[in-house]
Amino acid sequence: MRVISSNKAVLTCVVSCAIALGFGPVRLQAHPFQDAPPAPSEPPAQSEPPAQDQPQPAQLTPQQLQEIVAPIALYPDALVAQILAGSAYPTQIVEAERFLEQNPNLKGAELGAEVDKQAWDPSVKALTQFPSVLADMDKNLSWTSALGDANYNQQTAVMDAVQFMRDKAQAAGNLKTTPQQTVTTQGSSIVVQPANPQIVYVPDYDPQLVYGYPMGLWPGFYPWWGVSDPYLSFGVGFGISPFFGFGWGWHAWGFDWGHRGLMYGGARYGFQSHAFYNRSAYLHGNYRGSASFARGDRGLRGYGSPAGRSYAPAARPGSRSGAFGGIAHGGDARGYSSRGQASVGGGARSGGATRGGGGGHAAGGRR
């Protein structure tokens, strides 16, 4: 009897557990209106990535900046300013160069009047006063574009690089006052100006020799100088007086070296449109926010896509590709043979054809 009672007790316990397990889920479902636990909240949608996630332009090192400004650092101040500003508009540089090639008989005030009608940046218009300089920028479009990017993104550092190179050339005894130019100091900055305010001489020099130590060139750069010694030489001057009546003329340009500012018309120069500097947006068709594109800027109209000139992206590590990245010589081989070996702003070394820069003075030789 005790065994039976014990077995009953065990059976009762097992049945009770089975009932409890079997009806447990049913009891949980017996309250269909029980509040469910709150769902985890989703983070609010962001209209644009945080500022720290935005792509930042590649910053060139001081040595890279020295390489990129070395070919023009010893030019007169106003011309350096025009080149730095104009290099941000490579398509307009191409247009202006083609314009001069197609109108070889335009000179002086007549040239200025026709240039003034063009929808180019004032810096590009100003460079038509120096046709050989404009031609050099055209055939070195990869360098030109990289210089424009650097000036837009690192203007203070670019101006520091110009002063660094001038200091090196002066210390080597190769940058000094001559009958063609005056070299003075403004605080700790070196200033280069024409000796005659109506005639500008563009110095010809080899940047690999003039600075007193081996100087590398920007990758793919096509040398335009016609000298093989460490000194500056000068050819025929550019007469600039016929361009005085135009707001973009010579006297509109310069530097505020103390504050490292590029000046135009007595104020800080302002770039016209980001379309020329945000090259990744330009190449991918993102034209939003570009006033220049909205008004049909000739820099975009004439060359709706860089692919139209079969240009390839630049492959320089650590730098931002320009609109014409990867072009070693501007894709313009015909220019090499026609321009020969004359010096920038000179022509005295080759006896090649010249094009007037205005007034009674012939422009420097066209290479």
C-alpha cells in the first residue's frame, strides 16, 4: 500500500508539472490587449553627412608646392597673380589661346577690345597681354590645373612657396634688380616689379638651376625655357599701356604679401565659380550651386566635358585631380614645333615669329 501511495504521489507531481507546462503559453495569450514593449526608436534621418565625413581636398606638401610654383615664382608680382588666378580656369585658358591663334593680327588696344567682349575670367583676359605665357599654360594643362587647385585650396601656402623660392634665388645671387625689373623687400617678402611701368619683361630661367640647388619639376611638366645656365635672361618686353583702359589690365593685379592675399582691383580676388575647383563634381555632372554653369559660362560651354579632348585623370598620389589631370603637354603636340625654343616673354634666343603685346613693343617670342 505504501508503494502505491508513493507512486500516486509521483504521478500527481508529474501530471501537475505537465499541466503547468502545457497551459503556460495559453495563459500568456489570454490577454491579447496587453501592451507590447516599445519598439526601439530609429535615429533621425540626416539630410547630409556630418561635416567630418565630407571629402576634403588633398593638401600638397611644401615641397610639392615649391615644385609647382618654381617655373613662375620669379615673374613680376602682377603676372604671378594673373597666372595663379587664371590657372583655376583651364578651359578658358584653352579658349583664350585658340582665340589668339585664330586672330594673329589683333594687337594692342584692338586686341584688348576684342578680348574684353569674351566671357572669360578677368585673369584669363589679362593673360592675353602675354601670349607666350598663355601658350605655356595651354600646353601644360595638367600643371596649370594643379596650380589652380592648389591656389584655391591653399592660397597662403602657395604664396609662402613663391616667397621661399624667391628667397632661394636671391641667396644664390640670381634674383636681383636689373634694367628690366626691380627687386625689393616688403617686410620679409620679396617684391618683383617692372623697371619701366609700361613695359613688362618676362624672365627666362631654368628652375632646376636658378635656385642654387637641384629643383625637381612637377610630374609631366613640359619645360618651356630656352636657357641652360643658372641665370635670368630677358627678351623683348611686352608693352602694356594699350590695356590700361580695361579693368582687367596689368595694374589691377598684385599681392598683399603681409596678409598673403591675391589682389584684384584693389580688393581680395574672388573666384567666380566652384565648378572649376570642385573638379570631382564637375566631372560627375554635379552642377548644382554653380552660378557659372547656370549662366552658361564659356569655360563650360566650349568644353562641355573634358573627355571631348581625350584627357585622362591625373595619377599623382596624394593630390586632387584637376579638370585636365594627366595631360603632360596639354595634348597639343603641334604647338611644340611651331613655338620652337624661344624663351618665355623673350624670343631673342630663337629669332622665331613674335606676336605683339601692345604699343610699339613686340611681345615675347611665341614658342
